[in-house]
Amino acid sequence: MKQIFALLVVSLFFVSCQSSSSNIEEKNKELIEKYFTLFNQHDWKALSEMYVDSAAFKDPTSGMKVIRKTKAQFVQEYTGLQQQFPDVHDQVLSIYPSGEKHVTVEFVSTGTGADQKKFELPIVVIFRIENGKIVQDFTYYDNL
């Protein structure tokens, strides 16, 4: 009887942990869905508020080196992007939650430059999320 009780307690603990983990994954997925909604609205200030005060970023423009950016730097960078490509838009293809802290997103970014030249760029981003805020934004795309 003690063995059955112990097995039941362990099973309930395991199910509880799995439920908690999937709840966090779902919240993280919702956070990232909101992220792309704000991106497509070009609401850079609201988007910056989804990050911690000094988040880690890595992408081809930094030579794939990790750099820290403040929210103000983030807003400035994305405002510049919008000036170059006023219609910049991200079309999410897939969102892959991975554990309690990571979400990977596959999307295509499109836009039109001042010279009316259009671009279409497939991108993958790995977000690290802690306490409901993005702490890392590691972006991968072909920079050619």
C-alpha cells in the first residue's frame, strides 16, 4: 500500500510539473505572438517594453557577437529600420516553444525601400524569456 501511495504521489508531482511547464510555454508563446503584432504595428516603444532593461542581442549586423541594448537603443534601431523600409512587415511561419525559457520563431520579413526595391528575408529568432520579459534575442538570417 505504501508503494502504491508513493507511486501516486510521484505521478501527481510529475503531472503537476508538466502542466506548469506547458502553462509557461503557452504564456511565452502568447508573449511572442504579441511581439509580432506590435512589430507589424511599428509600435517600437511598446515592443521595447517586452525586453528587460539591458537585453542580449546577437545577429549578423553585429558580426554574430552578443551585444547589450537598452530599450532606448532598441527603439532607435527599429525607428531607423522603419525609416529605411516604411512598410516593413514580419509574417510568422511557425512558433516553437522549447521548455520554460525559450521560444524559436521562423518568419519572413518583407518591405520596400525608398528606391521602391522590395526585399523578402527568411529569419529565425531564438528568444530567451525570464519572468515574462525577453532577456535574449538571437537572430539568424543570410546577410548577403
